[in-house]
Amino acid sequence: MNVAIFGATGAIGSRVAVEALGRGHAVTAVVRDAARAQALPPGCTPVVGDVTDAASVAAAVRGHDAVVSAVGGVPPEGPPVAVAAARALIAGLPQGGVERLLVVGGAGSLFVAPGLQAVDAPGFPDAWKPASLAQREALEIYRAEAGVLAWTYLSPADVIEPGERTGAYAIGGEQMVRDADGDSRISIEDYAVALVDELERGAHVRARFTVAYA
């Protein structure tokens, strides 16, 4: 499968690229700045493009089977890009002839109690809120505006950090998945496994799901 990844130089996107390459997929890494290509995992083909511009998205993804968006953090120079990226991807992918989109989402919109999402719960870190609120808005945009686009939004566990690739994870829907100790966590490596599994299997098309250790 030919896969284009936006955000392949980031912590999650780079591991998604490595996982996809390891399974024999061809990976195009779409970078905003050509100089960032040096930070890409070996085996990626770099292409310059802007995930917040629909025409640029269309040009970058043409000829690919699927697109992964691993953007959405808070860059030093401005606000989170998740919302602008969602709108540009929804508009640009059909122009580029691509139907399949997988989005690296946020955990803040997962429910931690009836009617209560994590980002609205007491004690949610203020530093995480801008990106989490933007990711929540992006999810609603996909749900409301994506039309026939075959999108999937994958929320990580509450804690996602570099670690071991075990290949094991539990799947949830709208509720945060926790282990027997009440913790919600997953390694970035196993998150990447889950995302590429979804890429290959298409089990959650036009839906959000989450993964964590149980």
C-alpha cells in the first residue's frame, strides 16, 4: 500500500512510518519544510506540502492509497493545527483521489465518566488543553463534514510515551480504556501498531476508537 504521512518527523508519526515500512508499505512523508526531511526515518520518500492547505494536500497525496495525519500539537509559533488540518484534509483528499484517512487523535475527548470528557474533568493539565480542545473540535468536524471520506480517528490512552513494541493492546470506543490498576497508558510503538492494523483491516471506518493496555 502507498501511504502518505503528514507529521512523520514527530514522535508518533515517525513510529507510524517505521511500523508501516516494516510491514512492506511504501511511505511518503509530507513535510512543510524540506530541511526537515533529514529527520525522517530511513526508507521514507519526502515530499513538501502543507497539511493546512487543501490544494497542497491534494498535490501531495495524489497516487496514494491512504493518508495518515499525525499532526495536531501546539507548534512554538502558533495555535494547534488540528482544526485547520481537518478541513484541508476533508477538502484536499478527494481532489487528490484518496478516500482513506487515518487521524492520530487526542485522548481529551474520551469519556471518563457519564457525560464527562477527560479535557473537561477536574485536574486536567492546563498545558494540554489547547491541543486537546483543538483535537476534540477536529473530531467533530470529521463527524459532521467528511462526507464519503473513509476516515478513522484513533485516540491514544491518557498517557502515551516511548516504550516497548509488544504488539498487544485493548480496543475501546468512546470511553477511556484503563488497566486493572485504573491507569490508561500505551507506548507510542504499540499505538503505531494499532494504527497500521487499522490501516490494513479497516475495522473502524467513519468512527473514532481508542487503544490502551488493559
